Amino acid sequence: MLRMRRLVYFLLDICGFVQLLRWFHRDGLTVILYHGVAPQESRDDLYNYRKKFIAPEHFEKQLAFLKSHYTILPLEEALRLQKEGRLPPYVLAITFDDGYENNYTYASAALKRMKLPATFFVTTDFVFEQKPLWVDRLEYACGAGASSREDKERKDHELRMRCKHMSPYEREVALRALEEETRALTNFEGDKRVYAPLTESHLREMAGAGHAIGAHTQSHPILSKISPEEARSEIALSKLALESAGFSVSPIFAYPNGQPGDWTEKTEQLCKEIGFTHTLTTEQGVNTPTTPPYSLKRIAVDGTDDDMHSFAAIVAGMRLYLSRIKHFYG
């Protein structure tokens, strides 16, 4: 399936369809989403099997491509220019979610070398309290044992889908039961370092380099699965945690997970009341002046790695059109 998908993207790129689609979206605002940049390690567990961390050498190639094909602006500036009707053609903004240490070690360093801006949305309990993200706890626990890699991946995928529909309390109970049977991600020492969060000093240096710092909740819940009161707390206290540490917080908020159904109209209203002017989803697409400010689109580029044809096609928005064609023909 992966080889076939890459072949399709390759053919679309060399035949000029990717360039045509990029031209078609030239007056819109493309926002891309990374989670991390880190070396690919050969391990027996499930580390990075979902390909959310891009290899540093591939990330640099991707940045070079973006710089040569797009006008890369800070997200807040791009949104302001779009609202004023002064957005240049082919504008793209770079964002990162969650707050992994590798955002500083590899991503920020590469961005600095190439003089490119980005916005980093951080989960504040992860960064300030060193609490592992629940998705990483699950991955680490499922990666334990002597079962086959295929069985481990299947187990992680199935449990991940179930956990996304649980309340935080139900998910915590399920995770602890699993961790008691296998192993728990309780710190970031040794082989667990790959799951480590940014530190406050990392964030300060990144902000000093011109990057924006944004809120991404306290504990990364799916906001539609918790009560409005809990959602308000998650959103407001993540913003407050960053402000209390002295950071100028981006007026843009990033929804955890961010797929349709992961937030509601009430969530949008809460974000507005708390002081955010825009919110980001992970719905695919390019933003136009008519895109609702509290459901902006982003294009995730996890798993692109060294395949530049796929990367170019995905950033141009091709994945959305292919999924629509696939859905139409059933």
C-alpha cells in the first residue's frame, strides 16, 4: 500500500499535477504540521513506528524545498495579512504540536540555520511537569514483551482508537492496568529519552530565536470527550502556565488530535472567551479568507521522510483530493 501510494504521488509530481495544484492554491494559506524531528533508531519496541518524527537529514531537505517553493511566514503574521487582503502568493506557515525535546535539538536548530519561523504548540503538563503524553505511555507499554512487531503495532493501534473515545479518567484506568502488565513510561531516562519533553530553557531559547509559542492544552485530551468545564480548564490553564512562565503566548490555539468531532461549537466559544483569535485543526486543506477562524485547516506531514515527491504532493493538498476521489468511487 505504501509503495503504491508513493508511486501515485511520484507520477502526479513528474506529470505536473502537483505544481498545478500548488498554483491553484497560490492565494491561500497553507499550514503544515510536524510533531518532531529525530534520528530513526533500530529498536525492538514501537518507537516512532507511526513515523511522527522525521529524520533530521530529511527535515532539512524538506525545509529547503519549502523555502524554494513557498513564502514562509510566521503563522500569526500570515493570518493578519490574509484578513487584510494583503497575503502574498504561495504563503506557508510551519507548526509543531506537543512539545518534544527534539523540537529544540533538531527542528529549531535547522530552522535557525535556514532562517525560517515556526510556531510550537506545547502540552503544558508534558513540558512543565514532565508528565509523559498518554499516547507515548501507550506506545511504550505496547512495545514491551516478546510478541511480534506486527502484534505490537496492532495492539497499539486498537487501544489508541479506544482510548481516544474514553474520558480522561477511563483512559487513565486502562493505561495503568496495561502498564502494570507490561512496563510504564515513568521517566525519560535511557531508552525513554526519545519521549522527553522540551524544557523551559529550551522554550526560552526558541522564543528568543523568533519562534512563536502556543498552547495545546494541559494533558492532551480530546476536548469533545470531556465536559465544557474540563475543556475550559484544559485550554485556559495551558495558556496561563505559559504566561506564568513569562512567555508571550500565541493568540492561536491548536486542538489535540484535531479531527472532525474532536471539538464542538462550545469548544470554539470557549477558545474565543479565553482570548484566542484562531484555532487550528488537523483537517486537511488550504485556508482562504472564508475559512472559519476557529477551525483552520492544517496538513500533517508525518511519515514523509525522504520521499520528496510524496512530500511535495501532500503539502500541495493532493492527499485531500485523492481521498475524495477514493470516497466517490467507493
